Amino acid sequence: MFTTIIKCLNSISLIKQIAIGLLIGIGIACFAPGLIPLVSILGNLFVKALKGVAPVLVFFLVMNAMLQKKSGGNSSIKPVIILYLITTLCASLIGVTFSFLFPTTLHLQTADTSIAPPSGITQVINSILMNIVDNPVNALVNANYIGILSWAIIIGLALHAVASDATKSCLDDLAKGMTKVVTWVIHFAPFGIMGLVSESIGDNGLSTLFTYIHLLAVLIGGYATVAFIINPLIVFICTHRNPYPLVFTTIRESALYAFFTRSSAANIPVNLSLCKRLGLNPDSYSITIPLGCTINMSGAAITISVMALATAHTLQIAIDIPTALLLCIISAIGAAGTSGVAGGSLLLIPVACASFGISNDISMQVVAVGFIISVLEDSCETALNSSSDVLFTATAEFARRAKNGTLRQEDMIPKKQ
């Protein structure tokens, strides 16, 4: 019986399961409020599981990334990496800007009286520095994400200098194992979302849905701004050619697939095929496309910055310009450490929230809100991330050709299959 249920669930995509859980949760809140206390247990269990797995996941993923990184590298891919980093930072700036232009407040359980809003950039920097040097075990126990991030980088770099191949393989397996655990937790999301939505609507009414819609509109507006304004501007600056034929090509032939697969990794074959049709150097794109799945995360940077500032607005924490700029940097760095699983960027939200002194209990509630809107949010985020991999791989090569005077506008249109 249980095996049959599991097989039935596995035959339905996670995105459909989340949508069904969302609708059932709304239905329970509206037509069977007596069931809310029961199903809310599922929501609390989901949030508790996220809180338990997220600190360990961040620690092992980042430490493994530092340990496995290659020394030196192919110089032909450096311009692509630079473009990846620039667009991720620009995306975080867009996310912060949209959050101030269209502030969002969420319905959170804020009974935690330990929240001490920072008085300014000095206090924020002091808090970050103190968290960086926190005891690593204490950082993991108390979910101090700044400390977790810093110690993971330090230990990873130290191991990179001395570790044997066996140690590297072991840590890589641990990182993959933690990612697998996260996929198990995320597959519980439909039930958790059902409980969270029913409890939220039961407590606050249907106005909660408008909060989700507003948050989703801000996020998608940020993604669209990067895709149709920021990215084309970067391409034009690099190539001095009309960028939109290439931009629309990557959106049509890469973003569309990524929207439905919700996985940059699953979209790698599509991107490699598109690079081949654009006539790019296979020695470069065979490296930069898989690499982009890890470090080219402009969509994730928007998600992290918008969700962190939505939390700050909810708690009425005043954010000045220097602190907002610091958040941009933290969001960009956090985005580069995003897990490759669906909704992976949401698990980095506590890293940004920690810079405002926001407790882990509250930041994980925001992560749960992210999963509620992930029906559309994660699809749009992945579409932006994956299509940008091809866009900037092509831009770097086209920029070299433009500099040599060998680039034609028609070269930026792929050959037909």
C-alpha cells in the first residue's frame, strides 16, 4: 500500500504536487477550518526539517566547492566567469532596488523578542565579523550562517592545499549525500505547504494570498528586468552589436526548456546543443556551461535579496544604503553557493537574513514562504539562470571576434538543426 502511494507520487512532477498541496490547503482553510490544527503539524514538520538540514548542507557544499576547485584554469573561460559574476552582482542590485520600490511584508510568527534591529552599517559589519569568528561547532548548532559560510571556505581552502584524492572524493560524496537528503525534504514540500497555507489563511484570511501574489510579482519583475534589460546591455557593451537576436534566441531555446524542467543541470544538453549551433568553441563551452550551473545564479541572487528584505520590512528593520549594498554582495556570494536541487536558492535566504540579526526561526519561515510561491518562482529563476549560461558563453567569444573585426550580426543567430 505504502509503496503504491510512493510510486503514484513519483509519477507526478513536484511542481504539480506543490500546486495540488497549495489548492488543498486553501480549500481546508475556507471549507474545513476544523482540520487546520491537524494539517498545520505537517507545515511545522516541514519547516523544522528545513531548519535541521540547511546549516549542514551549506557547510558541506561550500567546503566541497573550495576543496574541488581547480588551480590555474583555461584563460579562455575567464571572460565568461567574469561575466557570470558581474551579472550576478547586477541581479542582486536589481533585487534590492525592486524591494525598496515595491516593499513586501509577509505574515510571519514574530513572537521572538530576541530580534535586535541593527542601528546602521557599523553594527551590521561588527555583527558579521563576530559571526565569522564564531566557533564552527557553535555556528552549526545555532545556525549561524555567516560563521558556517566563513569556516566552510577556510577549511575548504586548507584542505585544498593538503588533502589527498581519497579525502577529496570522500568530501564530494558527503556533499552529494547532503544534497540527496535535501531532495528528500523538498519532496515533502507539498504536504508542508498544504499545512502552512491552511494555517496562514486560517489566521490571516485570504489577504495572505495577495501577499504571495505581490511577492511573486516583485520577483518575476526582477527576473524580467535582468533578462530583457541588464543582460542585453552587458552583451551590447561587450560586442557593440544588437543584443536582442541572441537574447531572444537563448530565451526561446534554453529558458523555455529550463522553465519546465526547473533544473539548470537537466538543461545542460540543451545549452550545449545551442552553443554548437552558434558556432562557439567547444573547448570553452564544454567547461563554461556546466560551470554556469554552479556560479551563474543571477535569478538566485534576486530571490535571496528580495526575500531577505521582505523579512526586514515585515520586522520593521530600517535598512540604510550601505547596508543594502552589503546585502547585494552577500546575496551574490550566497547565490554562487546555491544547491543544484529545485528550490536550492531558498535555503541560502538565512545567510542574508543573518546580516540583519534576524533569527533562524523567522528566516526559515521565509524559506517556507518561498516554497509556497515556488510553483512559478523557481521555474522563472531557473529559466533566467540557465539561459544566461549560453548568453554569456556566447558573448565572451563574440566579444573576441568583435575586437578582431570578424564578428557579423548574423553570427549571433544559431544555425538551424
